[in-house]
Amino acid sequence: MDAAEYALQQLTTWPDLSPGPPSCDVGRALVAGSNEIVHIHSARSADVHLTATVIRRMRGELERSHELRLQGDSPWVTIRIESPSGARLLFTLTSLALHAHARREGDPVPAAPCSAAAGSPPAAM
């Protein structure tokens, strides 16, 4: 089992997340209510809908991670999940995203597209 499959298997046990179709039509998605939170695009990468508010607040810390890629002004971040540390980062950022969406720090609907929908190659980092 690769790290992405392991991460997806673990995240589907979280009570606030459920599988759903990704709006980008690439890979699999996990949603909380009507909010897409995680897109698993490949065996090596995932996007997390952190929200623009959280990214602005944490930009410095996020930019220092070699396992993470910011996408301009997008509320999504791409995580390389090729190892257990990448999976742990995915879990941490998914938790932050759930809190942000629950506290209504979500972005206006419709949200900006994830990396796959925006045309970025999901696995390239």
C-alpha cells in the first residue's frame, strides 16, 4: 500500500469526512458537508483546501516545507505524500482545513480549483 492509499484509508475513518466525487474529476475526494477538503490525485500527491485565510496566516511556515507547494492565490495546497512524513503533514493540514471550514473561514463558493483542475500536474513537485 502506497502512502497516498494509506492516508486515504486513514482519513475516511475521520467522522467529519466522507468520500465524494472531486470537482476536478481527477482521483478521489473527501468532503465535509458541502466543502471539498482533500483531493487525492495520484499515488504521490494530494491537494488540501486550507482556505485563503489559513494560507495567509501560515504562509511563511507553509513555504518552508519541502513536501508542500502553494499555488499562487489558490486556497488549495499540494502535498507530496511519498513517505510517512508526507502522510502526517496531510493529516495535520486536513485537520486545519476542517477547523477553518467549520469556523466559516471558508472561501466564497465556488472555491478556486485545485491543482488538477487548474491545469497543474498533480504529481509534479
